[in-house]
Amino acid sequence: MTFTYPAVFTKHEDNSYSVYFPDLEMCTAEGRTYEEASDNAREQERNWIELELDETGELPASTLPEDIHLEEGSEVHMMMCKIKFLPDSE
């Protein structure tokens, strides 16, 4: 299954990045480069989604990028995550 959520990337003075997902509570990442931050964000997104589905079976709706208020120096990127679900072995 494929899940897509907006991620807000903020570039800092030292050229590092921080990332947060407005729709995924407490789901954040960072990296020394954009690529590292993006990889870390994708991993955190996957972990968050898997945990939330396991605990509640529900996920929040994905906010449209144009509906997200951005601070100066921030931009939105849509992050796609593919998760394979295995059938229950009961």
C-alpha cells in the first residue's frame, strides 16, 4: 500500500535540514544534507504509519500542501511511503 503525506523541510544556516510532518503527530527528522534529511524523514514516516496502523488501525487524512502555513526558509515536499502488508497467519 502507498501512503503520501506532506513534509515540511527547513534549511538552517549550517545547511542542515529539519523535517516535520504536519499530519503525523510528533513525526520529525533531521539531516546534515537534504538527502540525509529526506532519507531520515521517509524512515520516520514509515515507522509512524506502521505503529499507528498497528495501534489504532487508522491514519489521518493528508493535508494539501497549499493549506500548510510555512515559515521563511521552509518548503513542502510530498513524501511517499510504500508498505507491504503480509496476511495474518491465524
